[in-house]
Amino acid sequence: NVTAVGSSEGFYLSGAGSSFNLINSVGRSTTSTGIYISSGAVNINITNSTGVSGSSYGIDLSSSGTVNLINSTGISSSNYGIYVATGGANINGSAAYSNTSHGMYISAANVIVD
């Protein structure tokens, strides 16, 4: 169990070809994204985790690879709870909340929500 709090990202996972497993964790941000996955990361598993943002995205899956988001929650007070614009994602048993915009925003082509 890890909690990361930052004025920018709570968790910022980056690295070309990098693999990450984020389990039972909370990422909080006051000005950006709770959990941010950059475009270089390719094999990502986020399980039982929460991303919270005061002004942007709860969870931003910008990876060029596929992200597995399982039983996790994205919360934003002013934008998207879960945001997927590139790459692919398997979103299973997860929830997304937003006070002013969309709970979940998906524009990427290879996304499965179950």
C-alpha cells in the first residue's frame, strides 16, 4: 500500500518500453493527475488503486501500449475521472467520477470496458 501526493502528479509512470505494476495504491494531485501513465510505458497493470485529482484527470492512461486497469477508481473534481486518448486499455470492474465533466472519457480505438 503506497500513497503518493504531489502538486503535479501523484504517480507519474514513464520510461520507453517500461513495465509497471501498481497495486493497492493511491495517487493524489492538487493541480494535475492522480495516476499518469506516459506514452513510453507499454506493459502496465493497475489493480485496486485510486487516482484523485483536484483539477485534471484522476487516472490518465496515455500509454502507447496496453494498460490493464482492474478494480480501480478515478476521481476528478474538474475534469475526467478516467481518461484514455491513446494506446489501448482493458478496464475491468473500475469506476470513474467527475464533478464537472465526464466520469470516463475514451477516444482511443483499442479499449475494452467490462
